[in-house]
Amino acid sequence: LNRQEIPSPASPAAASSDKKGRLTIGVDLGGTNLRIAAFDPEWNRLAYINLPTRVSEGPDAVVGDMCDAIHRVLEQCPQQLVGVGIGAPGPLELPSGKFHRPPNLPGFDGFLLKDAMESKLQTPVIVEKDANAAALAEWKSGVGKKMPGDSMCMLTLGTGVGAGIVLDRKIWHGMIGMGGEGGHIPLVENGFPCGCGGRGCLEQYASATAICRAATRAAARGGADRIAKLIARRIADQCEFTARDLAGLAREGDEPSRQIFADAGKFLGMGLAMLVNVLNLPLYVIGGGVVSGWDLFAPRMFEELRRLSYIYGLTEPEADQSFTPGKTYIVPAATGPDAGLLGAAMLPYLEAGTL
Amino acid sequence: LNRQEIPSPASPAAASSDKKGRLTIGVDLGGTNLRIAAFDPEWNRLAYINLPTRVSEGPDAVVGDMCDAIHRVLEQCPQQLVGVGIGAPGPLELPSGKFHRPPNLPGFDGFLLKDAMESKLQTPVIVEKDANAAALAEWKSGVGKKMPGDSMCMLTLGTGVGAGIVLDRKIWHGMIGMGGEGGHIPLVENGFPCGCGGRGCLEQYASATAICRAATRAAARGGADRIAKLIARRIADQCEFTARDLAGLAREGDEPSRQIFADAGKFLGMGLAMLVNVLNLPLYVIGGGVVSGWDLFAPRMFEELRRLSYIYGLTEPEADQSFTPGKTYIVPAATGPDAGLLGAAMLPYLEAGTL
């Protein structure tokens, strides 16, 4: 199969009996890894390729790698292609996928991802912000399966804080695709400087990066000896010190570690209060690596949210109750690290209105 | 005309040639005044009634006054009624118009405004949050005429800070009608306590009430003699000291007065940064009494917004340029104090999809 031979995509609107022999391809373009997968219409994974993202070789090389991998996936799978969706890190304009100095993809500033992919693949490609793709996967295949609704918001607490918002069954793009930048809600006046140029953004207080930085600062200040020791051990082992390491210490009862998660929970509660008061959605999903510390940050998060949002107070679900429409649910993600990849694969169906 | 005799409403979907002989009624239910007006389909006002809101007599008396006034308006106007819309202060659930301890309407907690009005009028009534109605008027008949788009947000800086959000040509209600509570964006950790039960809400820093409180505090602290003198004069005259008074002093060069407006601008800029980063809308309109001090608070507001929102930085319109799609506009309201009344009258058309 050479590059000109990709067959015309099948209609995603076909009757479900026709869907059996179909596949859709999702691409997760990350700053470190490039992941490509094919899914059937029930979201079972048919094929998977994981490559390093050759950022230093420039966007054309990365696009070439993506297209080669897509061809390899298509060679492995006999099903008919419905479409290709890509989740990419922001800031990027949509639907063009034009990058605006993306911190995780240096050298991609101004690059038009959709055009580049389509001219190489000769088939339509849908570009989304990675956090929006992850939100889509949670909405249709993760938490949203147990908590169905037309609208939701997902915050992904990883290197940064990404946000994706689904409103009335559509991803909210805003004017130029930059809606849903929930990581850049300014929370603290004259707070930590942020990569976006602002100060005090949520991402500086609730991302995995922020949590590790808080741990390092606590260790440097003194009075957090167990944290200091673990950081030193990780350096000695040439491993990264992670939010998961800190969660381990916190669960063993280390007070400074517990405090750092509680602080992250407080700021997350402030950010959620803003989102609840402005959007009044039924569902907010928290994903990303930090969510492994849910038990450590959630109590303080809910405390702050109750304090700052009377709308949450009016709509808080009772504990241990089954899903009740009209309540505001804030829950950990169910889809895991592949949310963005699966969500990207869902894009052709979303665009056709058949998701 | 007695209460049973309201004729069936005309279809708002009729061809525009049939619209000439039609009217729509808007009601602005405020904590102090009850205003009722009829408008033709070109939004010319045909009749107007202004009454005190008899809050202490309870909701049934107020509903009775509204219905009597609607009948009087209909008696004055020969045109056929299209529908009745009411803008009411929140918090209230929509579409039922169920109040949740509204601070400006004590005694209305739990009252169902839509049911009460419809059973008395025997015609459909649409209830909206007052700030949403004002946003609607600005979108269709105010600033939005010069800056057309499918989405916008309006902040009304008055006694409190109200917010109304139009997304994709619909008022954004969220799950139970409590979307768009932009006045309760938490801005300051452990800031001023707010009527909503939270702390540090935008409304505590950028409303007319907040500005007057800041002035009183400055006067009490000393070093703001002109403010202190003017407050004393207003008390002697048994008048209220208003944000407009403070704007007068600021324009005469009084530094403490100028600083208070600059501070309000800073917090407004923080709130706008959140809204711009989360929603990425093309248009944000600032209305309410405080907007008379636009020249005093806007420079600091834009400064803060630029600092905290890279999305605004990417989309800031060039000065003195005509309206350009793709840019983010932040402008003072054009409709004035009747925005809520006009917006209420627009509701039947909005609901019919013919606005």
C-alpha cells in the first residue's frame, strides 16, 4: 500500500450492521511519544504503534513518522478506514491545527498540522487539542458511561493541567479552538510564573510538575526529611522523582507529603469552583498521573469547592448514592493514559454526528 | 379584558410581513422595581409600566402586580401578543424559575415563578436570570449589532456582578439554570466574604457595592479626604454615595479615587482572563452602573488581562481597527439600564428559534 492508495473513508453514518468491518485511527502526538492505534466501532483496539517523537528533526519528520505508522496500521488491519483523528498539545488553533509556540513541541510554531497530514495521507484528518480528545474518551467510553449527559469537563493533571470541555454533545472550541484552557485559570495573584506568560495559573499548583516542585521546595526548606531522602535516592538511581513517589510517602503518613497533596487539592477546588459557577455542568472528571493520589487531594478539594461554590452546595450528590441527574459529579477518570488516543480515534464519528 | 381573556399567543415563527401587528412583553423583576414593557418586533417600545416591587407582601402579591400590569399593557396595545418573558434575580433554577434564597427577593425561596405566572395569565411565560436577559439584549440589539457572532458573555457590574453567557446562539443554562454565575468566580484566597457563602468572589471587588465599600474604607483609613468629605455630604443630604460619585472625584484627579477604580479594573481583568481562557469567546460586554467609569478602570483591566491570558494576547484587536472576526473584543455595553427588560421581551423569539 503506498501513500496514494489509502481508500476513500467509509461513511461513519452507516447503519450499525455495516460498522463491523470498519476501523478508525487515533494518533496521540505527545512531546515525547507518538502513539498510533486503530479501533473498531466498539472501541476495541485492533493495532498499536508507539514511537519516540523526533521533535528535534522538525515537524515534517514527525508528520512523516505519523503517516508511515498509519500506513503500517492499515496494512495490519483488513477493515475499512472511517477516518483519522489526531490529539496534539496546545496552544493550537482549530480546526487548522496551527500551533502557537507549543512548549512541548519546540520548532512547531506556526506549523499547520491538518494540511500537512492531509496532503501526505490524501484523506481527511481531524485535529484536536489532546486534552479535548481525552475528554471525549471519558465522556463516551469512560466515566460518562456510568454518568451519561450531554456536557462535561475533564481536567488532566500531568506535566501541565489540560482541560477539555464537552457542551451539548460538542467539544467546546471557542472562537479559534482555544476554549477550555482550564490549566490557565489564574488562581493566585502574583503567584508562580507560568509557561503561558501569566502568573498563578492552576497548572502551577495542581499539575504533577507543581506537586514535585512543591516537594523539592519543602525538602530544601527543611522539616521534610523523608521527602529529601527519597529525592536523593531517586537522583542516586538516576530516576525521576514523581508525584507517585510523593503519594507513597503521604500514604505512609508523612505529614509534609500529605500537606502538599492537600494544597494541590485546595487549588483544584478553587479552579473547580470557578468552572462549576460559570458552567454548571453535571460532570467534572479528573485525570492524568496525579489522579493516582485522589485519596490524598480529594478531601481538601471537595472542602474548598463546597466553600466557594453555592451551586455545588445545592447540587452535591449524597454519598453512596447511585447516579442522579441534576447533581454535580466530580470523579476520577476511568480511561487511563490511553484516553487521548481513544478520543482522537472517536473524532471522525463525532464530526459525522454519529458518536 | 379579564384574566381568562388573554388571546392565544401568535407564532413567533411567522413570516416577517406578518410580524407588524405583533408585540412581545418583557418583565424585569428587580428587588426594588418591577418594570413591564411591550416591544414590537423591531424592539421599539410600545408601552411601559414601572412599579415598586412589593417584596414584603410576598411572591403571590408580586405575581399579582406583574399580571395586572401585563393586562394593562395589553389593553393599551392593539397588537397580537407573541409571548411573555421575565428576567428575575438569581439564584434560580431554569426553566422552572424556582428561587434558591435570592438575596434581593427575601421570602421567595422555593417559589416557582413560571408556574405561578402561567396559572394566573393562562399563557406560556419564559423565565430567565436577569443577567442572561441583559446579555441577550446586548447580543441582539446592543454591542452585538456592530460585533456579530454566535457567542458572547456579558458582565453586569451593579449591586452585584451578574453574568450571562450566550453560546452558539443559546443562553448557556448549564444543568439546572445556574450556568454563568460569573460574579462568583473566586479571585482572592480568603478574600472578602460574599453573600453566596464563598469568599473572594469577583462581585466583592468589581461591583458598584464593592467600589463604594472600598471608598468608605479608604476614607476611614485616612489619606482620602476628598472621598471622606463627599461621603459626609451625601449623608448630610440623605443621598446615597455611589460609584458615580467616586468616578467624578477620580476624573477631577483625586488619586485615592483613581486607585479604587484601577483596583476594580485589575480584578475584572483577572475574572476576564479566566473567562477568556476557558471560553475563548469573541465578545465580552461590560454593563451595569460601574461601566460609567470605563475610562477609569479599563486601562488596568486590559493590562491585567494581557498579563494573565495568552489567548487574549494572541487575539487582541489592534487599536482603532474595525471589527475583525477572530479577535477578542471587550467593550462597554450599549443598551443601558433597559437591557434586562428588552432581553426578557426577546425570550419568546429566542425560544421559537426566530430571534
